[in-house]
Amino acid sequence: MRLRRRIQDDARGRDFTEDEQCLLDAMKVADHVPDLRDDDVLPMLAVAQLSARDIPDLPGPEGHDLLQVFWCPFEAHGPGRTIDVVLKWRHSADVGAVLTPQPEPPVAGRAECVPTTCVVHPEQVVEHEYLGLLDEGLQEEISAWEEGLLDGEEDEGPPSAASYATYEEYEAAMAAARVEEPEEIDYMSDLSIAPGWKVGGFASWHLTDPAPVDCQVRGTAMPPLLTVDKWECDGASRSWLPLEDRDAENDPRVIDPVGVYLGRGLMRVHTCPADPLHPHRLSFQ
């Protein structure tokens, strides 16, 4: 899977060479490790490593400043026949030499279970609660605010040519209006829930009704610790795209840099705010 991605990235903008095409053609779904038994113990796939140094509000147990996330790359091997996720909270000072090469399972159920290796550059953003979880009065206020923005744009309209002495002045005013034209703002797409992989924040319930995710030990509501998304942005959420990526927004490596698609496309790992070492829970959208 990693070799296929390297070949595809190297060939971006050109045809595959004969050798590359031969390699890709040989990558078929098959029994690649015939001696592997169902009950053999295998290493899990390392998915993410998050440090409190980079994420100051990482909600970990006291004294633990490093989170390592692993999962089994077979979606039916976890509880309830979903993916099996393991969280390892550690003290970074206790981490010794890194194993080379790092242990990995030799096979995976689907390519979409294997993240593309990348470096994380955390960017802190402000989210707001999912619209459907706000009280009805506030929802109505937000709807009126959005309609007011649209009405204001429609009322202003383009400059009239009759208002200017020369055509050149009119053209200059039109150009200025285009530059200053605000983008349409939508609470759900632009202000509420950021897409992409993220730590913390609020949960989106865009496919199902909101459902409680409570700690099985204390019964406390469990907020998302980690959200694993299928893309970093889409056509309705450009406001969340990092500034350095906006010139390359049509590059699939920007829109889908990790290449993971679990469940319906979005998976969340929830932890207990009272004690993150309590069993975590998963939710899917």
C-alpha cells in the first residue's frame, strides 16, 4: 500500500513507466502471507503521535504528555465488529530509542485503513457547538443572522455606470467591488465544526441524530479526543483550509493527505474528562 502511494505520487502529472505499471498491476487483493494464522499475534498499526508540547490542551491523564494512537487495520476486529483502537498515554521523558524499522502488521484489510505517513503541523482553531444541539431560540437567531448577511449582499448590488463620470472610473469601482466582495458565510460550514483530523473540539452529527456518548464507568458525557476524517476540507468548508494550502486547494494531497476512510467516513475517539484512562468509546458519522 505504501509502495503504491509512492509510485502514484512520483507519477503525478505523467503516465506510469512500464516498470511502475508492472508493479501496480501486481498489487492485487490476495493471500499475501499464507503462513499467517487468524490467531497469530501481530503488532498494531501506529496511527498518530501527539505531544502536549505541540497541543497544550491535550486532555491526558495527569503527568502524561504524550499520546500514541494505534489501531488494527481490519475494521471487523474490534468490539462490535468495528475497528479496534488503542490509546497509549506516556511520559515523553521515559521514551527511549525508537525501534528501526518500526513494527507493523504485514497485511491490512483495506488501503483506507492505512494512513499515509506525514508530519503534523497543529493549528489551533475555535469551533462552536453543532447547530442541532443549540436551543431553538439560538438556532432561530443564527438563521436570521445568515439571512441578514445574504439580504445585505443583495441590497448593495453592483455599482451603477450612471454614477460615474467616465467608463474608466466605473471599471475601477467594479474591480474594487469584486475585491471587497465577502464570501458567503454559513454557521454550519464556516463556524461550527472544523473538518479533518483534529484533537478536541465538538462533534458533528450530520448523518444521524445526536446520540449520547457516556463513560461506561462514571456515566459522564465523553467529548471527542480525536476525530479521524476522510478529508481536510470540501467545497463547503474552505474557511477551514490552512492559509498555506489555499493556493493548492485542488491538489488531492491537500484535500485528502492521510488517505483514511473508516466506517461512514468519519470516526471519533471519545474519552472521559474525569479520567482519560477509563475505557474510550468510538462514534461514526
